[in-house]
Amino acid sequence: MKSSLSILILLFATSSFAQSTDSITLAHFFETALTEDKAYSDLHDICKQIGPRLSGSDGASKAVVLVQKILHSLNIDSVWLQKVMVPHWVRGEKEAASIYYPGFQLKQTVPICALGGSIATPETGINAHVIEVKGLGQLQKMNPSDIKGKIVFYNEAFDQSYRETFNAYSKAVPQRWGGAMEAAPYGAVGVVVRSMAQHIDEWPHTGAMGYTDSVVKIPAVAISSKGAELLNESLKKEKDIEFFFKTSCQTRPDTTSYNVIGEIKGAEYPNEIIVIGGHLDSWDLAEGAQDDGAGVVQSIEVLRLFKTLGIKPKRTIRFVAFMNEENGGRGGAKYAEWAKTNGEKHIAAIESDAGGFTPRGFSLETNDTLRAYVQKTWKTLLDKFEIGSLDDVGAGADVDHLKGICPLLGELHPDSQRYFDFHHTGRDTWENVNDRELEMGAAAMASFVYLIDKYGLGK
Ligand SMILES: [Zn+2]
């Protein structure tokens, strides 16, 4: 009796000792990230020395060199580039658009931008009547004769009732991706898509759109949410209004680019890999600070924190700056293909691609047993640092390619309320990232990676 009680006491003491030493380590991650502010300074360099980094652009090439340089400065075990062929789409001249009120001989300009991947309009632009639909569902119920020769205006707004703005995005975004290919068979001449935004403002949001080979290609643009409101109001008053838009974008041949990779080798299980990362490419309208410079520098910061605090991981911690998430996902696909071919043993892959906002926890893509293990083992400790939200399902688009060879996929889950104020717009600049929120996210990632590395994923 006495001996089993002392074993119990010993066990309790050991586990609470482990909790308290882990708690001290996590606190150090936060203190160091917040006081040294290195991730924010890396983000400054990526945004201000380079700026926009769309796949195939000069900016993207320069970003590869810069991130490689930052990784070398960390004195980690290895740094290398992984070649990947990427699409090369260019926007061309600034787009123009206006609503024309024929009865009044009146023209009102509105902010638009071409959607990524779109073909250009003819040089003289497109001028046509407009038919408004709330989304793809409504279009499919329309009569082709109502659409033929017109511009389809997709005006499904974000559902404001969702607390998590990414859910509103997921609901509205099919009209952006599929709008042109769905409308073309009805005889539409172009599409105008309401920006994926929470607020009513003047910023058009770009983003990827798609075509299929079997359907004629028509140009697609995004209109600012304020422009969308105006167009909607105008159509209510006068069905005969016309819409004009002009774009000069172009798809060039695929070009060579790279994922940038750096790692700290594991001291005990070097063949077990924990991937961390974000995507290095960004849309071309601004600096890609929240999307996804933030994720790149936070992941670099994880390596730096391990080095600065002298923590030698048991497993290999591998950073990947993925290329081409925005308009192709080729970098993520390439990395996963390489990992499969080489039989690389991945135990976890955690990315950050939801903005540099205050972290809440992690969304996880895993089986029920592992989810239960993670929640049971680490939630209490993570909750102490207010990063214990582990219920959401999902992983980032780049690590998602590792499905099938990596049991635990995940993504840093920051507060989502302001992300779509910046996402894919001209406002996504370094000044619009808060340094403390960004660093908190980096420390959150370091904390989670530290626990996965130290304890593994159980039996
Ligand atoms: Zn992104």
C-alpha cells in the first residue's frame, strides 16, 4: 500500500514537474519572441525590400534568395532549394471599370481588379448589360436567354452570422473560382465578382479563378464591396444600365521557381520530420504581409527560437517556404511528391496561413485517436497561454498535400475578424500587421512544435 502510494506520488510529481518545465519553456518562447521582435523585422525585409511576390515574378525570385539568406544566418543544419515549375500570370496595366446610366448619359467609375488567371478583355474593353445573381446556385436556375450577351454580376456577400470569417469565405468563394466557367455556357461575355470581404470598402480583392478546357474563356474581375453595393442599387433602379471593364492580363509560359527549405536535425530521431511553414508567393496588389509573409516569418522564428534558447530537438524540424500557393499550389504538391518518393517519415506538418493575428490555437486534420491524444495531453498547458483551441478541423493548403503520409496536419488558428480586411488587396502591407500579434503566433507555433517533438504522438 505504502509503496504504491509513493509510486503514485512520484508519478504525480514527475508529470507535474514535466508540465512545469514545459510551461517555463513555453513562457520563454513567448518572452523571447515578444522582446526580440525578429519575425517582425524579417517581415519588414520581405515586404519592403521585395514587396509583391506572385509566382513567376521578379519579386518571387528575390524572395527565394532573401529567405535563403535569412535561413543561413540562423546557423541551422541545412538549407536548400527545391525546384518547382510554376504558372506565370501577369496583371498588365491597371484595370478600369464604370457603371453607365444610359438615360442620364452618366458614368460612375468603380474599383475592380482582374482575378488571377483570367484572360484579358479586348483592348477596347467590354461593355454590356448586367445580370445579377447571388451566387453559382442562382445562376444555375437562370434561363440562358436572360444571360446571353451580358456580364454576370455575382453578388453573394459574406454571411455575417458566422463567428469564424473563414467559414463565410468558404461559402462565398465558389463564385470567384467557378464564376466564369459556369457563366460562359449561358453566353455571358464576362463576369464581375463581389470581393471576398467582410466590410463595405473600396478595395477590390483578387484571388484565383478557374477555367475548364471544354468551356469558352471569358474575362473575370473582382469589384470592391462598395462598388458591388452601388451596382446592386443601380440595377434595382434601372435594369438597363451597362457595365464597362477593361483588363490586360496575360498568362505566360510556366517558369522555374523554388520552395525554400531549412532544417534543424533531430538529435534522437533525425528521420522523423516535423514540417513548419507558410507560402512565400503572394498576390501582386501589395506586399503579401498577412498573406502569407506572416506565416513564413513565424515559421522561421520557430527555428530561431529553438536556436536562441539552445533547445536541441529530438526530431528534425523542417521549415518549408512553399511557392505558388495562391495560383496553383505547385510548391506544396512538389514537396509532398518528393517526400513520398523519398520515403520521408513525417509525423506532423503545421503551417501558418491565416494571418499574423492573435493566436487562439490550432486547427487539426487528423484521426480521432490522435486528436484526442493531442487534446488530452497538451490542451491544459496550451490553454495557459490562450492557444488551446484545438477543436477546429482543417490544415493549410500547402501541408494538405501530405495527407496520407503524415498523421497530424494542422494550421495555426489566429483570430479571424480582420483577415478579410486585407486578404488579396492593396492593403496587405507590413504596416497592417501588428508586431505583438505576429510574434505571439510565432511563439504559439514554437510551443506546439516543441511538445510534438518532445513527446511524439503517443502509441
Ligand atoms: Zn495564403
